[in-house]
Amino acid sequence: MSNEIWVFAEQQEGKVRKVSFELLSAAVDFSKKTNQAVGAVLLGNGLQQAVKSLTPYADKIYLIDDPSLASYTSDVYLINMAPFIKEHQPSVLLGGATSTGKDLFPRLAMHLQTGYAPDCTGLTIEENGKLVAKRPLYGGKVFAEVVFSEARPQMATVRNNTFLVNENLKKSAQVISIPSHTDPAALKKKVVGLEKGAGTKLDITEAEIVVAAGRGIKAPENFKIMEELADVLNASVGTTRATVDEGWRDLKDQIGKSGKNISAKLYMAFGISGAIHHVLGIGTCKTVVAVDTDPNALIFNYADYGIVGDLFQIVPALTEELKKVLKE
Amino acid sequence: MEIYVLVKQVPDPEAIVKVKSDSELEIENKYFTNFFDEIAIEAGLKLREKFGGKVTVLTVDNKKVDALRRGIAMGADDAIQITDPALEGSDQFAIAKALATYLNLKDKPFDLIFAGRQAMDDDAGMVGPAVAELLGIPYVNVITGLEVDDPKKEVKVIREVDGGKEILSCSLPALFTCQKGLNNPRIPQVMNVMKAMKAQIKKVDLAALGLNAEEVGGKAAKIKVQKYLPPPKRPPVKMIKEDFPENVKTLVKLLREEAKII
Ligand SMILES: Cc1cc2nc3c(=O)[nH]c(=O)nc-3n(C[C@H](O)[C@H](O)[C@H](O)COP(=O)(O)OP(=O)(O)OC[C@H]3O[C@@H](n4cnc5c(N)ncnc54)[C@H](O)[C@@H]3O)c2cc1C
Ligand SMILES: Nc1ncnc2c1ncn2[C@@H]1O[C@H](COP(=O)(O)O)[C@@H](O)[C@H]1O
């Protein structure tokens, strides 16, 4: 088959995000079945490092490196991406279900008049190149297998940690530089400023391990013990709506129906009762640990391991035990 | 200011949803106005209070109009239901097409359109951006802050991005999808709820929009559900029953040796 499988290689400050490598690894697997080439689509400004990091993961890198792409807006990306997508007609275009992916892909798909499956938790491909996307509906109470009409590309955004990065790939991608199409007059919005979140921790949607506390932690300053636990595990700290509404934590760290869905390898919940609105956000986490003083807390219904106990006792002890064990 | 709000009635997050067959779901009859759409309605009402004008709530649905009634109860001036048998089986892009066509029809131009971040049934987050694309107007996704300069026809918004916030500005007309944090939707007074129950809802069909059946509905769908699946089942919870601090040691051991994740 001639048409290629493309992955939108999302970068932040010149660094390609992990989900893009996850998707390229999956695309390389798919390509073995369908005999298609794998292309990475990279836009931004000052991208030498990004190109280098992508080289083993793709057959081709479609690159637009231009000052007008220094900060992301859907307008400037769409203007630049649409023409060469139309020209090359890839059969698949995948992206991470990140804030950028969820912003860009629906609009781009509408523009290209093609099908788009958002926020997927699984993808397979048939030998004829037909993509089958698995996505949660109703917050994960049911799942749907979604297929696409004849229009191409078949577009999907996929959650972090759905696929593993294959670090053994040894491709050496050919770089295809594309001139920028940015027409300043056509740009409809501009970025005035960026406020980086405090700390250097990964977003909870990206982290492989998320540790979270809810109202059971009683006061905002007590999150310090959560931060300490997170540091040992290289984890990010999540929370419930209850603490966000109290003003104890930032909305960006809220897990659940009105917050974020996470797909961590390990999720640990402390002092979280397990309201449906919360647990809908953790349905695709691999292993779940719950600690709560109430033996009847609903959270235990959604956990793999549970401890009935006081988080103020358990969390510091767990931090110490992990420090000891992980050093060995 | 002419403000439109796109609203949808969806199953409450507490409603039971189960797979009935490969092609059918069983949904408990427990609906509410999409959480994010109430935030969108509130955003519209706040602007009208400041700048004057009109707020219209708009839905595409053949049966459920309670989201429109909720909008009226909260204070919206007008409610429009786009309804037509040919709309059955529409995907999000077809819904967007119907909405955008209606918005384009109006003789009176719109200044602002608000939608929710996502509908709590399909969890797609597609209709807002798709409507903006069809109308060719700026849009910003997932906003938690909004400042409108009416005379200048300019808006400044805050958008949540992974690991931070972004401040963007754009000109009007524009479309924004609303996220928790933007405001706290008002709870309508009982009197207004009663009034809304009786309020007249204008119906618009495809013919009035100048759309034909092939442009929407199942045939036009760009994606299709081939099969519904139940969620993957988690094995029953393993409660660690030892006393503190042995339970902590056991947990770490299980995570290392059984789950093999740390
Ligand atoms: C439309 C809608 C959307 C919503 N969206 C979300 C969402 O996205 N995310 C979300 O999280 N919620 C959401 N909610 C709210 C949700 O229904 C719950 O109210 C919320 O999740 C409860 O948070 P919590 O578990 O922190 O608090 P609580 O329910 O108060 O639970 C606290 C728990 O801590 C335990 N505890 C107390 N002390 C200790 C201790 N010392 N050690 C250990 N355990 C202790 C208690 O036993 C209890 O189980 C939403 C609600 C609605 C209506
Ligand atoms: N049938 C509909 N009628 C009106 N607005 C809708 C409809 N479906 C979705 N929307 C709007 O688009 C947003 C996102 O929906 P979705 O793309 O389905 O997740 C919702 O929060 C609504 O504001």
C-alpha cells in the first residue's frame, strides 16, 4: 500500500512529547502488517533536537520549521498542515489526546472532511489499512469499537500510556522540509502569554504513576506528604473535585468526569471516597491502590489493592519503605 | 451582544449505562443538562448582564429539549430545537453542520458562541471546534477565563494546557468551549423553572436550514460504531489486612512482585 501512516509529533519547547513516541512505536508495528511507510509530522521553530530524537522512529519526517510556528495555535497549525495532508493523502493520522491534540484534531478533521475518533484507549489495524479505534463512552461505563468511512486520513487522538515506547527502533528517517504557509493576515488569534504550572512534574495525564489525595487529607498544607511520596516514585499528584472546589489544589490536577481522565500504570488514592464522578477518570489505569479509613468506601470497588487505614500514618511510612526498597 | 449557546441533554454521570448488544446500549432514564453546557449558558448570561443583548440556547435533538428549558430557566431569552427524522444517526460533524448552518442562516449576525468542553455521553469534544471551523471564526478550546472588550470587539481568554495556562486574544465573532472553573452556573429559581416548562420552543427542520438528508444522519457519518463493549473488568480487590506497618511493607512487595510496576 502506498499511503502512509502518519503521527503528529507534538513538541513542547523543541522536545517531542512521550505520547508521540508511543504512537510512532505503534505505527511501526502497524506498518509491518500493512506495508506502509511511517511518517512523523513535526511543526515548530528550532527543531534540530526534535528531528534527531524522531529519526529512529519513522521512515520520513515531514518538517515545517518556521518562526511563525514558535507558539501553537490551532489556526497556524491548521493552515500549515492541511495543504500537505491533502497533497500526500496519508491513510492514517494519529496524535496524542493532549490539550493540543484535542484542540487541533477535531478542527483539522472537519476541515479535511474526514473521520476522527477522539481520546482513544486502543487502536488496531487490518491488513487492508483500515483502522479500528477503541474509545470509552459515558466516561468509560462502556467502550466502542469505531471504524471510519472511506474518507482519508483516518484520524484519532490516543491517550498517554496506551502504547509502550519501543526503544529498539533503528530507522533513519528521511527529512522532508516543507515551506511554511503562514499568512499573518489569516491568523485569527494570538498567544499573549504562557503561564507555566508550578514545579517540574509531568501533567497527570502523562505521568506513569499518579498518587492522589482527596478530602481525607483535611488541609492544603498536608499535600506535602503527597509530594514527598510522588518524588520517590517520580509520580505526579492528582486530586478530587472536593479539594479543588475548596481551593486547596489546582483544577489541572483534578481527576474525573469534570477533570481529566488518566491512564497511569499505577494510581494510588488516599482519602478518596470513590464517587462515580471520580472513578470514571481512572478506568483505564492499570493498577489501582486505595487507602481509606472507611472500610465501606466505594473506592475499594475499583481498586486492585486496598488498605483500611489512616493516610497520615500510611503515606509517610510508604515513602520511607519505597526509599529503602528502590535504593536496593 | 448576540450570544448563542450550544446545549445538549445527556445521561447524568450517575446513570447506569450498559451494553445491551453489539449495536445497542441500555441507558437509565436519568438525564441532565451537560455539566459544561451549564457553564456555557452562565458565561452567556454574564455577558448579557454586562453588555445587553440576547442569549439564545440551541440544541440538535429529536426528543430531548430539557437542556433548552434549563437554559430558559437560568435566564436565556430564546430557545431553538433543530429537529428532523433525517438527523437520526448523525455523528458529531453532522450535528455541527446542522448547528453551523443555522447560525449562518440568521440575518442578525452573532458575536459569540459558547459550547461545552465535551458532552458527557460521547465525551468527544468535537462539536464546538467543528462549528467554528465551518463558520470560519476563531475558537479557543477549554477556557477557564474570559474578558470581553465589547467596543473593540476583542476577547482575552485563558486556556488550560498540559502543565500550565495560556492567555490568548482574538477578535469577535468567536466560539469558545467552556471548562469548569470559568464560572459557577446559577441555580434557577423555582418560579423560573415553572415558567420554562411552559415556554415556547421554536422548531427548525432541515428544509428550513436548506440541508438535505444526505448531508446529515447515518449516511453522512464519517465514523461508525462497529461494536459496543463492556469496560474491562478489574479482578476483585485484594485487601491487605495486616496491621500497620506490616501492611505498608506488604503493599510495596505486592507492587514489586505481583503487579511488577515499581
Ligand atoms: C457533575 C459532577 C461532576 C463531578 N466531577 C468530579 C470530578 O471530575 N472529579 C471528582 O473527583 N469528583 C467529581 N465530582 C464530585 C464527586 O461526586 C465527589 O463529591 C468527590 O469526588 C468527593 O471527593 P473526595 O473523595 O475527595 O471527598 P469525600 O467524598 O469527602 O471522601 C473523603 C474520604 O476520605 C476518607 N478519609 C478521611 N480521613 C481519612 C484519613 N485520615 N485517612 C484515610 N482516609 C480518610 C473518608 O473515609 C472518605 O472516604 C463531581 C460531581 C458532580 C455532581
Ligand atoms: N446535539 C447537540 N446540540 C447542541 N449542541 C451540542 C450537541 N452536541 C454537542 N453539542 C455542543 O458541543 C459540545 C461538545 O460536544 P461533543 O463534541 O459531543 O463532546 C457540547 O458541550 C455542546 O455544547
